[in-house]
Amino acid sequence: MDADTVNRELCIARRAIGCCRRQGWTDGEQSAADSAVAPLTGNSGGPPYDPSTVFQNGAVTEKAGDAEKERVFRECVAEVARLIGVDVDRPGRARSLAGAVRRPLLERSHPPEELFAPLMAAAVHDPDPSFCRWFVEPALYCFGRRRVLEALVEYLRTGTDLERAGATRAWYWAHMPLRTDRSPACTPDGTRDPAMDISQDAKDAWLEVSMQVLAEATDVRIRNRVLNTLPNSPEAYPPRLQDLFERFLSAARTAPDDNTRRWARAVDRARS
């Protein structure tokens, strides 16, 4: 079964789960199936990323209605389409426009610098955890893994709950392997700067900001989504984060929600 078929099947399953929740047939908690810093220093290929510069129409929260989320997502995709010369006035929903820009994005080897922020905004505001890959993937090829991860860390640190949720969805795809035959931006002759994909600092920053967000967040949906990105192996956390990790683990053992306590038990089992 090819990747597109798998994505379609997953999308159907998620819609079915959503329908059950809207009907009150489930408890509304996010299941494992649903989840499939200050600017960092270093040569990331561009200026520090500021997601607040993308839209000036006000924040959209995690509790926003579907129509409002669709509107914001379409604005994100329309800006991407405008920058690459795709007709933004085509009829249909935002997903249709997203499908129209997917192939042109992958076919670009040297996109304009101003494309990066709208591309990341579209990835974060895409409500589908599978199809947000359509924006994450070309960003990886054209701008590098390090810069993409840095942007997602910044969304997690300063974003609204809706943007934080979107960042966790995009974070999964931001670790996908790059293939030389997938995009002209990933060339087999070695012209791609290896520094574009050096990303350990950004990965460590994600761990740090995630624990900080979890210590402050009150929305159980955001807590679950962020928690699902945290490894339960203590060795995954660098030495500079060990003190923060131990404090977070201690608090997680007596957290009011089951998912956080379950994560803490998994860490303790990994140590034993």
C-alpha cells in the first residue's frame, strides 16, 4: 500500500472518530492514534523566525470552530500559493488549494526567502495530521531540517493552543528522511549544505520547551499532544536538561491526569 493510500485511510478513520466524539459516543480524550525557545543560535540559513508576523487578524484558539480554523488555514495556503504563482481564487475548500500547491512546492529548488514563514504557518494550521506533510516536506528540502525544527519550537514556545497543537503534528513529519529523487533541492552531487540539516540543538530545545509548556498548560488536549512527543527514555535528554527532566518527572508521578502519570510510570520502568 503506497503512502497516499495510507494517508487517505487514516484520514477516514480520524473523521469517523471525530463523528463519534461529536455525537457524545466517546469521552473526547485524545487517543494515541490521534497524535500519530528563544531563537536558536547557529547557521540556520535565515533570520530568527517570528510566527506572529504571518497574520495580523488575531489569534485562533484551540477551541475555535471548524469554520474559523478553515478560514485561517485557507489564508495560510493562499499566501503560499500567491508566492509560487498558483491561482488563489480557485473554487473549493482549503484542502483543494493545498492539493494544487503540493507538487509545485516539491519541484522548487531555490524558493524565495519570503516563502518560509507562510509555508510553516500552513503546516501548523493544517488541521490534518497526515496532510500537513504537504507543507513540512518541501520546507525540509528547501530550507533545511534545522530551520524547520527551530520554527516549530518557536510555535510551541509562543503560539496559541491551536498553533501548539499544529506544531506537534508537524513535528512528526519534520523528522522524515530526505530522498535525493524527491526534490531538486536535495541533490546527489553534494551541493546541499550539510549544516542545513544539523538539528540536535533544535531537538533538545523541543524537549526543554515541551516540559515547560506541560508545567503550565491547563488544557488536557494540549497536554496530551505535547506529552506524546516526549520520549520516556531518560537517556534521550541531554545533560543540561537532566535537572529539569527530574523535576518534571517528579511532578508527573502525581499529576491529576492519567496520561501524564502513565508517562511517568513508563519512564520509571525504563530505568528499572
